[in-house]
Amino acid sequence: MYNMLTAILFQVGIKCENHTASIILLNALFGLDNKSISFAKDERIDKQYYVDFGITRDDTEELIEIAEDFNKTLFDFSSKMNSQKIKDYRKLFLTLV
């Protein structure tokens, strides 16, 4: 999910190596819902850095579905971007920072 997010940012000329900032930009710049990637990030942190959790097959399948839906949405959004939209997103980015 994060790789797809960085790809769409790269497409408009933005390199952001901060996960949280990238997630914020997804909504602030493109107007896309960032709840699913925020949830996935929290889940990854919990599972990677803490040991007091349980995970089931259903949990795993749900997270895979969330990732697939997110990636489909971003791929579709990216494929519809043209040079004028890219210029507009760059201009908006400059007003945000």
C-alpha cells in the first residue's frame, strides 16, 4: 500500500519518505480517503513491534482485501491523471507546504 502511495506521489513529482506525511498528503492533495492505509500502518506497527497480539486467518484475509481495494483505487486514480492534473497537484502541493 505504501509503495503504491509513494508511486502516485512520484507521479506528480513529490518524494516523501515519511509514512505519516505521505498518508496525510493522500487526502490533502488528492482528496482520497486515507483511513484504510492509516489502519494498515497501525496494524503493521502493532504486529511488528509488539508481542501481545493474536491474529487469525480472517484478520489476515481482511487486511489483504483492504490492501487490494486501496491499491485498485490508487491505480485507477493514477491512470486517469493527465499532465494538466499533475501541474494542478504540484501547484496545490506548494500551497500546502
